[in-house]
Amino acid sequence: MTAPPEQIASSRRKLVDALAVYLEPRVLIVLFLGFSSGLPLALSGTTLLVWMRESGVDLGTIGLFALVGTPYTVKFLWAPLTDALDIPLLSRWLGRRRGWLVFTQLLLIAAIIFLGSCNPATAPGLVALGALLVATASATQDIVVDAFRVESLPENEQAAGMASYVAAYRVGMLASTAGTLFLVSGLQERGLTSQASWHGGYLLMAVLVLVGTVTALLATEPDRSQAAEAAIAGHSALRRVTDAAIGAFKDFLGYDFALAILAFVILFKFTDALSGTMTAPFVIDLGFSRNEYAAIVKGVGLAALLIGGFAGGFIARAVPLAAALWIGGIVQAVANLAFSWLAAAGHDLTILTLAITVENFTSAIGTVMFVAYLSALCKNPLHTATQYALLTALAAVGRTYLSSGAGFVAETTGWAWFFAVCALAAIPSLLLLAWLQARRHFKVLEKTTG
């Protein structure tokens, strides 16, 4: 039976409206800032791990290098500074949020150049310091970008903004993983040494940070941020910082079941974090070349993460928040089993392609849902940066501390069982999701954000 013309026309209008929102200037700004946020993460993570493995660093040490992500976990400690204080000259010229954006991006460029000049084989201590500096500058940039995104987008553009941000974030990560690996291989083919090639790869990544800088210069300061600044005008710097810090914690602890929310935030992406720590060493150990891995990540992997990000955006607009979290939590956990299949099959390029496609698609969906949840928890412009930083810092606990022993688990279980363990690691978060849903936590959030 054919649908009535009026219904078909209405469906088309809804689809056009759903797609048109992605071209809104505010959403496009968030998209490019998402690229800027995603770029540095792999430079102190996955890409660095490949460099270290090729330099002969053992798996145990590689796993421990997850600890350099500590700034992502404790960034809420200095987040009140970005809510309350101005950067001299830059904030006067650009506004507080944009001034902090440009400042942190300049710091990030310097840190990436320093890390790229180090040698994992001869100076692992300097490599650790460089990775820590990159992570610190990156975490600070995330604080400001997250606050800018939450404050600048109206409610009807939040889902599109989250989808664009997540997709671009993953593209930024792709640029600093596959892009760097291809560049390093190309430089080596031209006769450069391995170390010189890696130095060149990191230098180019530092240049790409300027994408975020240009975006910040073209953007406008969020109205909510300007209103918040007016509300605290005349307060001393110490009072502004103190109020931002206390207010963020007070708001969070004011939620019913705050401790359960805290645990859920920590554990929701743990299944991804545990497997992601060891995926690159796993692929190298199976005998795949750097170029094979990079080609798949850049090709079908890129398409999968983009489609996954925007699919997550559509799902987030179409279903209640709790249902969206169920979808994201389940698919990102099950995706780990594709790598177990690859471990059992061995060096099989087709299965590697499928595993990376599934992982990128489902991880992007899960991330969009998670960002939607965190954004729903942060609604006070007086301390948006601090509260969002607190929540994302809690989320980083899984990536940084709980996953730091991933290398030892992999050595003990073998690769096939390791990724099965990663899938099972999602169970605690799903149990918490069911518990919070039964107590109407998500219904309350939807009323306050609707």
C-alpha cells in the first residue's frame, strides 16, 4: 500500500530539515573544533604506541604508557580557571572561550613538536614527558571546546552538533593515526631514517592544530558565555574560580543517585578503552604492515566512523536518551568480538577490514550517545567548562587507569580471549544503565533539557 502524497511530502521535509541543520554555521564551527580536539589524542596514544613498538619497547611498558593520559582524568582541577579567568589580550580581543581556545592550541603546537623530537628507544623518559605535555594541552583544549559546544548550540541543534563533533573528532584521530603512519612510511621511502620520519610526521600534526585556531578566530563568542561573564563582573579572580569549582561539584552532587551516575560515566566507554589501548600492537603482532593498517583505517574505517557518527545523531534525535544509551552501549561492546575472530583467523586482510569497520561504526555511535548524556547533565553557563570537564575526566578513568593493565591481560590471555574480555567489560555499565533507568533518572534529565 502506497503512503499518501501528504505523508511522503512531510517525511521528505523532515529529512531535509534533519540534514540542513548540519550546515548551520554554529554546527560547522563545532565540527571543525571537533577535528581540533580529536587530533592530539592519538599522538600521545595509539600512534605513539606504534612508534614505541617499532622501536623495540616491550608490551608491558606500552600498556603502562596509558598513564600519560592522567591529565584527561584530573583536568577538572584546572577547569575552573577557564570558566572564571581571562587570558591577557586574547580574551579581551576574542572573548573568554575563544581566547582560551587560541591559547591552548598554541601550547599544543609546542608540545607536539617537543614530543616528535624525542626518541622512544634511547630516551623513554623524555617521550613520557612529551606525551604528558601533549595530553595536558589537549585536555585543556577539550575543556574549552566542550564548554563552547554546549553553550553555543540551541537545543534543536545539539544532536547535530554532537554528531558533527564526534565524526570530526574521529577524523582528527584518523589524521594523527593513519595520516601519520602513511607520512612516516612515505618519508622513509624517500630515504629518511625511521626517527627523522617520525619527527616529520609529528611536525605536520602540529601544523594541523592550526585548523582549530582558524576556526576559533572565525567563530563568535557564545551568548550564554557572555551572559555568564556579565553575571560575575566585578568579582575577584579568587571568588570567580572558587564559585566555578564549588558550583560544578554542587550541581553534580545535587542529582539523585550521584554516585551511581559517577560510576556509569566511568564505565560506559571502558569496553572501548580497554580494547583501544592494545589494538595497534595487536595488528602489528599479527604481521600486518604499517601501511596495510593505515590504509584500512583511512579508507573503510573513515567511512564507517563518519556514518556511525551521523547515524548516532539521527538515533539521538529519534529515541529517548536511555534507549540511545542502550543502543550505543551494546553495539560498542559486541564489536570487540570481531577482533577475537581476527585473532583466531590470523593474518587475514578481509577480516581486519571488517573488524576495523565494525569497531569504528559502533564506537562512533556509542560516543554520540555518551556525549548527549554528558551534555544533558551540564546546563549552568557559570561553570559549564568545569562540570563537563569533571564528567569527561571521570570517563577518562577507564581509558587511563582501568585500561593501564591491558598489556598484561593480553599477555596472559592471548589476543582472542583478550578482546572477549573487553566485550564483557561492558556488563557493569549496562547494569548501572538499567538501574538508573528504573529510577527514572533519564526522565528527569529529559524534562530539564526539553
